[in-house]
Amino acid sequence: MSNIDSLPHSPPALWPQTLVGAGVLVTGLALAFGAIGISSEAGYGGVGPNFLPWLVSIALTICGGWILWESRTGGFREMDEPSGATKAYWAGFIWVSAGLLLNAALITSIGFILSCTLCYLLAVQGLRRASGQGGVNTPRTWLIDLVTGLLIAAPVFWTFTKFLAINLPGLTATGWI
């Protein structure tokens, strides 16, 4: 056995954990660098506009350092075994991506409620298929997902437009659809 074989080195499984920690740490530091340029002049309530960016950057930097320390001293402890499939389910990813992209593309032409309902419908179909649920192609399942999407999107739209006076794209000029 050579000297190289006896040197301690990290198992390959720890490198993804190290990369996650480094990514979180770099993100925190980048946010701190950006927060330097934000005015600290106190606003309403005595808190300046740079308070939240500094708070988030400090939290991310601490978490990133902690994740790095954990990963380099033996890996994440008491971690459950990974669940789910060993390979990505790309069809589900495509369903969810299609829902998000169509929502972004159609929100100004068909309105918030219908575009978000479509997004929900397609995303749930992708998640159902990824989890291996049966009956995903039945009209009943599609109808349930459609109605559920409407029941989520409509109250959100009305809350924002009627109660909070925040403009969201609607289908009609009345502001109710």
C-alpha cells in the first residue's frame, strides 16, 4: 500500500454536500456584497431598506458555513435514506415546466385565474404521474384537478384585487374574472 492510499480523503458521497454548503455560503456572501450598496437610512419603524438583505445574507452565510463544516467532518448526520426513484422522472418535470411556462405566457391574455388554474392542472398531472398514481388520464381526475385549481386561483385573485388593491391581469374589465 502506497502513501497515497493511506491519506485520508472524503468519500465521493460527501462532495455533493460540500458543494451545497459552498453554494449557500457564496449566495450569502453575494447578498452581503449587494447589501453594501443599499442605503441604511432608517425608514418607517426605524428600519432601513438594507435591514432585510443584511439579515438574509447573514443567515445564509452562517447556514452555508455550518453545512460546509458538517459535510467536511463526516457528512450530514442522522440523514434518512433517500426515497423515491433512483432516476429523475423527466416526463413529470416536463408537465410541471409546461404548466409554469404556459402560466407565464398566457397570464396577460387569459387572466390570472385561468392561467393559474392551467398551471395547477398541468403541475398536478406531472406530480401524479411521477408518484405513479393510477387513473391520471381519467376525465374524473382531470376534472377534480381543474376544479381544485379554480378553487385556489379565484380566491387568491379576488383577495389581491378586491381587498389588497393589487392589480393582477384579469380576463374581463370587471375585475371579477
